[in-house]
Amino acid sequence: MAEIVQRKPVKLSTLKKLYEAKEPIVMITGYDATFARIEDEAGTDMILVGDSLGMTMQGNSTTLPVSIEDMAYHTACVAKGNKTAFIVTDMPFGSYLVNEDEGVANAVELMKAGAHMVKMEGGLEVCPLVKRLRTMGIPVCGHVGFTPQSVNAIGGYFVQGRTQSGEEKLLAEAHALEEAGASVIVFEMVPAAVAKKVTAELHIPTIGIGAGPDCSGQVLVLQDVLGIYGRAPKFAKNFMVGASSIQEALKNYVQAVKSRAFPTADHSF
């Protein structure tokens, strides 16, 4: 009988090693203990407790109604089911830009709930808070491109960075976030060529979602991976197709990202 090798907990240093070795980093959203356990056992590197739970778990049309209490609750649930994956938790709308001190307090609450890193949307406007959190020992993941919390200001779900000015804005935001101390940056709904260019210029991992195959890693929403959330976005893939179980589907997702079989041009802009 083959010996079962216990995976060591994924840490920031682990992510750095994966990045330096050019091994794709796998992230997937998780919101409860059961799925966190299955995702961890499938070999995912990072579990994102996303404010997407506003839609996938609460039935809202956007992420905007999600509270810091919601995020802390779901983070605690994920932490109980997870053993080794690196947990990243979204800071929800209104929890970090209204008041910097309040943003710090909310980040601390999420870390106490079980997060290993907090994620916030935005560019230059969040950099002071990113820098402050890093001095406190709280790792930060940035998020640029399409930012769901700004859906009303953007006017809908649109790809970002298609124009020269848009590309320049993405470049400036990504570099500023890295300089401020972000350890990882998520690129959402960004043209593949732009994401590739920015990734090559940075010295930290980039995680793509609808941003092409050349980011340092990939993330998808759990319900999209399982094909159970209505109409899937262009960048998603239903990994339940051809799988005999949820466990197999999640393992197939991990393997597809690690082998660079996903995403393809069909899942990119």
C-alpha cells in the first residue's frame, strides 16, 4: 500500500516558492467547513472566502450587502474545515475605505476569525491601508481590473484594461500595490495580453480570473467549478463534466490549473 504523504500547511513562503518555481498557484472560493475540507484535500493552495457569498450563499444580486460579520462567520467555518490551504478573506464593501482605523479593526477581526490574509479591491486609494496592515503583520492581497464592489460605478460587468488608458491604469495600480506591500494581486476580467504584461513586470504572484493563462495562478468561484450557479461567466469551466463526484471535479480543477490546461483562450478575453 502506498504511503500517504501529509501535505504541509501552505504559508506565504510556500506561495513565494511556487511563484519562483513558476508553478501555477491554485485558488478557489470556499464558504463553509465541508467544502473547505474537500478543497484542501483536493490540493488547492489557497481558499478564498469571497464576498461572492453574497450571491452564491445569500441570494443577493451583488456583493454589496455582505457585512464584516458575514465574512468573519464564513471565515471561521472555513478555518474549521481546512487543514493546510492558505485562507484569504475578502474585506466587504464599506469595511475599509470609509475610515482607515475601522479598516484596520475589520482586518484584525478577519484574521482572528481564521484568515491568513485579507483581500481588498482597488488601486491607489487602498495603498495607505495596505502599507499600514503590512507593518502590523497582516498580509494583503490586492484586487484590480473588474472590481465587483464598484459595479454601480462601473455600470455593469465589463472587461477592464482594453484601452491604452485602461491598461496604463492597471499597470500603475498593480505597481503601487506591490510597492505598498501587497503579497498577491488578483486580476479580474482583464485582457490576457495585459495581464501577461503586468505579471511579467511585478515581483509578486498574480492570480487571474478571466485574465488569461499567464498569471501566476488562477481562481474560480466554487459554484462555477461545479456548474451549479445558473449561467456561468465566459472565464469559468464546469469541472463536474466527466467527473463522478465533487471530490473528483475539484481535483480535476486543481490538476488543470497546475498543468496549465486551464484556462484556455476560450476562457480569456
